[in-house]
Amino acid sequence: MKLVVIEAPAKRDTLKKYLGSGYEVFATKGHIRDLPAKSFSIDLNNNYEPHYEINPDKKQLISDLQRKAKAAESVLIATDPDREGEAISWHVAHVLGLDPTTKCRIQFNEISKKAVVKALEEPREIDLNLVNAQQARRVMDRIVGYKLSPILSKKIAPKLSAGRVQSVALKLVVDREKEIENFKPEEYWNVTALHKKDNISFKSSLQAYKGKKIKLQNKESVDKVLETINGKDFVVDSIKKAKSKSHAPAPFTTSTMQQDAGNKLGLSLKRITSCAQELYEGVEIKGEGKLALITYIRTDSTRVSTDAQNACREFVEAKYGKDYVPSKPNIYSSKKNAQDAHEAIRPISLQMTPEKVKDSLNKDNYRLYKLIYDRFVASQMSEAEYSNVTVSMNVEDYNFKAVGKTLEFAGFTAVYKEFNEEDATKEKSGKEAEKLPKMEENELVKPLEIKTEQKFTKPPARFTETSLVKAMEEKGIGRPATYAATITILTARAYCEKDGKALVPTQLGRNITEYLDQFFHKVINVKFTAHMETRLDDIAEDKDEWHSVVDSFWNGFKGLLVEADSSSLTMKAQPIETDIKCEKCGSKMLIREGRFGKFLGCSNFPKCKNVKPYETEEKKPVSVCPECGKPVFALNTKRGKVFYACQDRQGCNFMSWDLPTGKKCPKCGKFLIKKGKKVKCSACDFVEETQIQQ
């Protein structure tokens, strides 16, 4: 019996189908060995040597793994095909006493029979360059977390956290909010003429005066235009006809999938990630058993295999006809800083159509699968073709233009339409291009009506989760595996709040950014963070040595820590005295600011450590803390959003946006929450139906 070690238990049944009876599959459930959670564990004086320990909750699991490995004929490690997965392979090899330079590692980009069989035929050594890139990231993130977070907690508010990438993402949100606040709107006016010819209604808009582009900035200038053109015929000056084509979009990368699913499906990053993980690991399909439906979901590459490309072209020809298949396969170039380690996200088999699996998937999984499926099919289809007509008309010295656009050949748009904010705005305002009647040069065209509209320039939009992903990718901050986790933590720690889909920095988030800008702007900035990502890529490609990368980071960082810590500057909110007496010592209670907002703390601190929620005396707890057993209260953010936090603000970190039940999940051990009529896990897919009294 051969032992195959994987990460996620959800993959086990899917893999067993393809491995056969000669293999046993064992899941590590993620990392088994890591830096300890409650100690720094980096030896700064010994070449940044990390001290790894077995995760406390994995001791029995490792014991079972070692026992099975000892009895196995051989061990193959099949963790995820990325840096994190490579590091887990390395740690597994360590606890099993395997030589990482032997061919003990297999990997596959998709959980299909073909991919699994090929992986078994091509075992390789553990890639220590990838392991070292992951180690460098882990060590630098630990340095920032353990050295900077205490300073923020000391200078701003208790129990704050800083992150090498997280804090830069927060800075993007805060800087955008400042840009919006400082924005000064400028007035402008649109002048539009309504026409009708041959029973076709169309519009023309004012563009120029005496051959120069015109911008109307007040009503007086608009009235002057109207005074000149009212009652006058428009004369067709020129008619320009052109053909245009729109190329099919590339198949999804992690970030483009997150953006499109957020924009089109309205899903949160956390939900998108969860759905994609399930589709990759395998879902129960009626009549098929457990099947993986899509390829690996953490990728920055648009590349697809030749087999998948050819299969897609054959599928398109069979379903849509030869005209919809381009003469040569569509090939897409990845971004400049892409690692290109894996294929783009695509369906494993085009025979598993969204319609075929719809009844087997939950609503969100189906919608995401259909989006991925349609995008991949469209990526190997012909261009969409349009006829464009631009009619220029003059009235006195003013020039108006009417634009028409007609779809002549659907091409890839028969399957998939791209989303972008500009198009969405046009559709909402009704300014999309229209069909124009036939016209001739020098023809007189009467306006039925002249409309004017006062407008004001708008500030840039607030970031949403998906637009922040796009910005992070464009600026080279983070990597596909980190976008969702980085952005989710901003709201989880109350550094940002959601206003609809928009991310709005809280005062706490703004204070953190302001403080970091003052003392750590050399390190916590877009340019430096992107540079460090490039150096991590260099380690993975054996172009740099991980200790030297960490060393350059630490040498630039440690002086900033000393300067910030020794500074007298503090951004802590001053406590406000109340008439409420402490029930423990009789001293007055003070309104203090903490991680979750305001709370009451005894003025006799530290002799008396009594704290309680800043609410009315009648406020009752809504649940019990799943971490420490103390009461949980429903509280409000400054914008009125409800969240739930433990009464013990100083000793317990517990906080949730959903109502906790006080109980733990029987499947993974995380806390359970109430969602409508259901009780479900806050972390995994466990759902417990609750009985509703009639």
C-alpha cells in the first residue's frame, strides 16, 4: 500500500476514485508545523533561523500519519501546487524523516484521472527554492506582526495588528477616502439634441465650437448656445463608417475571477474563495459521485494546456459552428510579474456543462461554475464584430455628433459579456450607442428637442473588495493566494466597514494609517511592498537567497521601530469620566476606546481591571463567548453596523459579525453562528438545521 499525503480532507474521496485500491490518502488539514502562535520564534542573531513547532492541534494527526507512513510501501506528498503547498510538503517530509531531495513529491493542477496518473508517473524532489520563498515571506510577516503590532497597540489602541501587505492594503483604502473628502466637484453641462428620421429616434450631443472642443461650465454659457441654435436646422457635415472588433477575454486568473464574481454575482471575496475551493476539491454530482469541476484556483497565469485548448475549440465548433472558431487558437500573455506556475482557472471537462451539474450544486457554486465555464469557452471563440457610424452635424458654428454601433457578428459575446464600470455606467444612464437612420452629407436634420443637463464631476469611487483586488494586483501587492485573506482581515478587525459593497475606513483604520505614514512610510508603502514581492519571486526562481532578502528588510525596518517606540507621539483616545460607579471598587467608570470601539473601564486601573460594554445598564448579553465563556453583547460600530464581542475586552479577542451560539463546530472546532433559520460553522461548511416552532 502506498500513502499519498494531501492537505484538504475534501479532496480525499475525489482522489481515491483515480488512485485505486493500491493507495491510501491522508489529509494534513493544512499546516502541521509552523512558527508558534504565541512567541516570536525568529533568531535575529542567527541568520533569521525560524523555530518551527508542531501545531498543538495536530499532534495526534501527526502520530497517525507517522504510523501510516511507517507501514506504507512508499510515501508521496501531494499538497497544493503553490509555495504554501511546497512548504507543507517540506514540513511533512521533516516529521516523517524523508529526504526532500528524493522523488517524494507529486503535484497536479486539476483533480482528474489524467492529471493524477501523470503526476504518479512524474514524481520529483521537493522544490527548496519555493520552500525558501515561503519561509522568507513567513519570517518577514512574523517580524512585522511581532515587532510593529505592539507599538500600534501601545500608541493607538489595545490588541491592534499590523501586516506587511495588510497595512498597505489599508493605506490604499484610507488614501482613497481622503481623496474623496478633498475632492472639489466642478460644474459642467451637457447639451443633447433629439432627432427622428424614418421612424428611428436618435440623439446627438454638442462636441465643439468653431472646430475646438467645447466645455460648458455654467448656465450662462448654455443659454448662449441655446440662443444661437434654437429653431435652426442641423446640417450633416460628414458620415464616417468603420468596422471594429472586440477580442475574446482571457480565461480567469484568481484576481479576475474574484473581480468578475464580485461584480456580476454580488458575492463577497470570502464566499467566492469558499465556492471556488469546493469546486476544485470536488462536489457530489448525481450519477457521477464526487468530482472536481475546475482546475487549481490560485494562479496568476492565463495559460492553458494544448489539450484543453483543442478540446474547447472542438466544443465551440460543435455547438456554435465553424465561424465561431478563430483560425488559430487564442493565446494570452500573462502579466509581467506573473509567476505563471499553473494554468488559468478552467473547467476540467467541458462535458460537465453548468446545466448538467446544476441540480447537484448549491446556488452560489452553480453560478460561479457557470461563470468560470462560460469565460473559458469564450476565451477560445472568434472576435465580436461591429459596424460603427459617426455622423457629424453643424448648426451655426456648433458641432454635434451622433454615434451608432451595431453588432454584426456575436463571436464570443454569444457566450460571455465582460463587465466593466464604464459600460455599466453607460447602461444605467441610457447613453449606450444606438442605431442610426440612413443620412447623406449636406442633409438637413431637424431637432425635435434640445435638452440640457447640469452635471458635476464626481470623486473617485470607494474601493469595493473586488476593485481593491484589482488595485493590489496592478500595483504588485500580494499574490493570488493572499488577496482574499488580506482584504477580509480589514473588516474582521474593524479597520474598515462596509457601506453596501464599498469599503470605508473606520477612525481606527485611519489612525493606524496616519501613524504608519509618519514612522514607517519607507517600508509600509506600495512601491517597497511590490519590490519585496519581486524579491520573493526571485527566491522562488533561484535568483536570490532568502536570508539576504530578509536581512535587507530587517536592516531597513529595525531603526524605524526604535524611532517610533521612543517617540512621545500617541494617538490614543483620552478616556472620558462618567457618573457610573464600578461595582467592584466604587471608583468612577471611564469611557475608553478599544479594538471594538467604546467600552467602560474602571478609573482605578490597574488596581481594578473591571471592564464592561459601553451600553445602557439594561443591556443584556445575547450569547456566551465561545472562547472564554463570558457574556457576548451586541454592539454598534460608529456607522451603526451591528457586531458581537466578548464582555472581556482586555483578556479576550473574540468578535464576530454574525451572532455566535456559544457552541463549537463538531466538524472543525470553530465557533457556530446563527444565520436565519440555520446554525452553521463560522469557518467550514457544517450546517445544522434548527427546528422552528410553529
